[in-house]
Amino acid sequence: MTTRVLLAGDHFIRNDLMAAALTERVDRPLELREVVGAWPYEPFGRVAEVDEASANEDEILDAVRDVEIAVTQMAPFTARVLAAAERLRLIVCCRGGPVNVNVATATERGVSVAYTPGRNASAAAEHTVALMLAALRRIPYTQGTLMHGEWRSDLYAYEECGLEIDGATVGLVGYGAIGRRVATTLHALGAEVLVHDPYADAADLPATPPVRLVGLDELLRRSQIVSLHARLTDSNRHMIGRPQLALMPAGGVLVNTARGGLLDYDALCDALDDGHLAAAALDVYDAEPLAGDSRLRHTRNLVATPHLAGATRQTATHAIGMAADEVARYLGGEPLAYLANPAVAART
């Protein structure tokens, strides 16, 4: 019996890669239908009631009418789309959370929603450390001086020199898949690592090399470098604001590759402008794309990239492989590994 599958990919999570992974992992006939979204050549955003989506709602609605499985990254699975998908039983979202899917409506309609947590953990951890090193050693600034024809040997002056990770205390706010990888790398570079995570248990932290679980205020006071790795929730929005930045040691460095909403960016700009912080490195922002008149564009000692921490080919292939494995589990009658709405499985 042939199973109809919609591949709603884009120019990162590509349909040809998804088709190849499904062919490799699924041992039954599949009829594949394809829709290609414009992301990342067009930015994602809110579509109807779902967030971080890309593609036309009507296009997805037409493509999903008689399919049983949909695999996507950014396509908007809104209440309206789901209402038209009478035969749909599984959506697999190739990202860390199914934010572009109306999970509540899917649950009501008996549609399982799976996702691919940790797909970009290695990429995001590496990007975090790269940004950290770039900020500490002022790499973008010094490259700029060289490219402008200068040979700034005066940057060897003590007060102009950068800092090392070796011997530093680094505080990680969040200790999930990305935070754990960052901690491993930092230990290899000689840092002491502190962690603040209300969902972490001290018993789960490695004893060798040691990772200490502490309160947020203690972490901020003791850490020369602070890196954010928490998920954004209603309760932790702007968890790092003016009072928290003031707790950091003078000359500290802040890194954010998690979510822009965790950080008060006006307070960060003030802390950089007045010299309390030596540097900051950012990959995420409270509003994306970054506005042309944003203070961040003119704030000194700032290293910034445009939300690219997870942008590696390995992230794409890892997510696609995890998604294909979920499809194989579903078709084989096995429990899904990464189910966002377990109430559907319980009811089934």
C-alpha cells in the first residue's frame, strides 16, 4: 500500500535530501508530493496563529488535502490548513520545536506532531565558541584595521589586548543540548564552568571536568564571560537586563546565541558604551531582521552575526535524518521518539 507524503521543504531543508533519506529508511512505497518554500531567501514570520513560518498558507492547504504524512521545516500548519487535511495523521517538523504548527488543533484532529530536538546542537555550540573567541580577541575589529591599510602594533599595548578563555570563569545560562556541548569545549580550553538552569539537577552534571550549578546572581557575579542558552518563555523574557548586567564583573563579555527576547538590548548597549562590559557577541535579536536604525549597529565592541548559529549542512542532514526516522517509526507502528503531543498517541 502506497503512503502519500508531502515534502514541504525550503532552500535549507531541501526536498531532494528529504526524499533520499525517506527512500533509505522507509521500506514501503511512498508517493511524494513537494512544495518548496522561499526561506531563507525570504524571511520567516508569523502566519495566521503560528510563529516562525514561511510559505503561502493557501499553497500548503492545497498540497496537504489527501496526504497522510507531512515533513516540513517552516510551512505553516495553521488551523485552516489542518481543517483541509482530513487524511493527515503525522507532521514532522525539522526543527527544535514545532512553532510553525498549531499543535493544539493538530491534537484535536488526532494528528501527531513530531520534531527534531538537538538537530543544530553541535553547530550552535561551535558558533557560540567562535563568537566568544572573536569578541575576546577583537578579531573583527583588528581585521578591519588591517583591511583599511593599518598595521596596529599599538594593539599590543596591555590596555588594548584581548582576553583568553583559559583560566576564565564562564557562566552558561541554560544547560540543554547546546549548553552541554559548549561546556565541554570550554573545559578543553581551560575554563571553569558555572551553570544556571532551573530545570537541571546537580546530580546530572559531570563531576569530571566539574560543572557547578549555581543561582543566576552568583553566576553573573563570578563569570567573566556569560553565554545564554535558555529557551524563551513568558517567565524569562528580558531575564538579563540592566540589574543583571550590573552584577557582571567590569570588563566582562556577554554572548547570546539563544533567543533575542532573553536580553534587554538597550541595557546591553549602555553597558558596552559606558565600558562596564568589554565586549558582546550576538547571533539573535529582539526583532529580526535587525532594524536599520538599531543601536546595535553603532555600539562599540560588538560582534554580530544574522541568526546563523545553526547554519551548517550537517544541521540540515541531521534534522532530515531524524525526521525520516520518525516517519519510519510511524509507518512501522512504533512509538515516535520526539512527539510534541503525546495525548494523540495515548488516545490512539
